[in-house]
Amino acid sequence: MAVNAYLTCGGDVARQLTAEEATLIEDGSRFQKGHTLLHIALQSQRQDVVASLLTASVTSQSKKRLPPHTCPDLANEILRTVACSLRQRKGDFPCFFFTEVVTFALPGDIEDLLPTVEKQLLNDIMDHDVQRELELEESTINWSIELCERFGSRLYALWNRSAGDCLLDSVLQATWGVFDKDNTLRLALSDSLAEAEGTFKLILSSMEEYESRQAELYHFTLEEDQWDQDWSYILSLARQPGSALEQMHIFTLAHILRRPIIVYGVKYVKTFRGETIDLAKFQG
């Protein structure tokens, strides 16, 4: 893809169109001076390009050093262990699952470090923009004074890759301490939906009944082929790296992990410069 080639050669993600370039683009009336590649991708409805640009934006702008970055060989070994711990259930529900139930935690010794070192370490791990939005602007997390102050229990937003990979990264960060850069978890998700299609479609049908009742309130009827299109769309999102996930994907991931998943989500999807580009598919 031309965009990937441009980024690989060191192209600037934030570069803006000049007036001359805007007139040279086919259907140039849609693009104006100052537009970036992200504007063009959004207007052209190229979600695959949007995912590449958002990921490249975070990579180029971030100077964070997380555990997988500091010890890449160990991170790769952990990813191989993750892949080997996946098994497929037998019977009527052939969903994949992890044989190991693990939780990643930072060593308690970091509290013995110098305050400046400890602060830098936490800055590298945390996503302060998301933390501020969830905690201060939306009051979604850490709103209980009793839990935060009396029991010292707080939730922190971890930094990870942007676009649709953030949920998969968060899951592996919380369990194994690594990113899903090899798409191991995404592949297990896609295969589970395909292999156990009958079971997941039954679950989806119960969700569809609720949506149908809501649609009837507005005198709108959902056709049967619409549900088939929705299922095909769910499968396509699961297969495509960088695609944002939806409720059915999270439900499936919970079965793969064999533990519940609670989502605390931001309201808007933003670029690395803080620009709002779209509503999030769901919020916590």
C-alpha cells in the first residue's frame, strides 16, 4: 500500500496538503489546503488506512519505554508461551481458550526507587490523557473516595497501541504484560467466532430481539438480511488488524480468557494531537 510505503520511508504523518497538491488530487473539491493523510482517509472511508496512520502517529510521537520495549527478547518468548497456551474446546462450543490464567503485576520493589525514577517509570506505563478523561472529565473511574483513600485502591489507564488494537493490547497487558503485536489474540478471536458460529449467533439473536423492539418504537423494521450483514461485519472486524472491536468481540474474548472483562472506555476517539475524529463504539 502506498501509504505504508510512505510511512516506512520516514514520511511525516502530520504533513499537510499545499494548495497546489489539493488541486491535483482527483475530486479535489473534497480536500483543502491543510488537510492531512488522516483527513483524506476518513473522507474516503478507508478504515484500514486510518488504523495504519493512527498507529504510526503514536509510534512516531511516543518516547515511552514499556516492559515489552525494554526486554524485547523476553517479550517475544512470552508471546510464544501465550500462543502455546491456547487450546480449542471440543463439543458444540469449539471456542478457543487459555489453559493458563495469569495476571501481570509490577514488582513491589519499585516503591523503593527514588521518587523521580518511580515517577518516570509510571509515566512510561500510563496513558495520562485517557486517565484524565476517565477520572476527571467523565468520572468513570476512581470516583469512590472510600475505595481510593481508605483502601488505597485505584484504577490506572495503561498506555498501548492506538486504533482497534488497544483492547487486545490491554487484555494481554493485564494478563501477560505484553502487546498483541503478533495478532495471536485477534486470530483466536476470529477463529472462535467462525468455529462456534452457531452458538454465538444464538447469543447475537437475543441482542437482536432487543434492537428489533427498539426499532419498532420508531416504526422501523430490520430485515433478516440485515442481521446476516451484521454478522459478516462482526467477522470482518475480528479478522482485520487495527479494526475496532464491538460488544460481541468482548463477549468472545471473555470466553477465551475464562474471566470477565469490564470496559472503561473514553467517549471520543482522538488523534495523537488530541483532535476528536469520531465517537467511540461504546463507552464504559
